[in-house]
Amino acid sequence: ARLVTDLIKSIRSECGKDFIIGVKLPGEDGMPNSVLESMAVGVPVIGSDAGAIPELIEDGVTGLLIPRSHLHQLPDKIHQLMRMDRNEVTAIIRAARSLVASNHSPAAERERLQTILEPQRRP
């Protein structure tokens, strides 16, 4: 925790910005809700390439991605995000929100399920 606290202080002094980011490292989740929810509310996400995270995060487009075998790159990715100008971060946020809205909204999920279940209902 001290390493992360020191890293945040360093970034604040270097970049002069306060920030909120979502970080998702390898775990048990296939399609983690924490990533979907962060993206949906406009929080830039840094994630590993574990599970279904790469389906959500395209590096530099909808967030930042780290290979799970290179998690030591997390501080570099945080610095990369903090050094981006406002337009770059805004583009990532918009692309991520659009991805979630079009592919993972309740309506999109319902439509996908109906497509799967409809052939089973017909005699």
C-alpha cells in the first residue's frame, strides 16, 4: 500500500492532477462487473489481459491493457494515463462508455439472450 501511496504522490506532484482510475488485475472474474461499471460511468480503466478483460479493453482505445505476465508495468501504465492530454483521456472514456452501452447494456444482453433462446422455443 505504501508503494501505491508514494506512486500517487509522485504522479500528483509531477502531473499536477488529481485522478480516479479503475485498475483490474488477474482474478477469478471472466467478465468483471467492476470494469464494466467503471467504463460505464467514465472512469478510465487499466486492466490485465486475463479472462474476458481484453474483450472490453483495447489498449489505448477503451482503456489501457497490461499483459498478465508483466504486471510490474502497472506504474508505467498509470504514468502513461496521467501524462495523456485531456482530449486523449476523453476519447478513451467515450469509446469505453459507447462499448458498454452498445454491447453490455441490459437491452443488449436481453437481445443476445433472446437470439439464443428463440430457436429453442419453436417446435
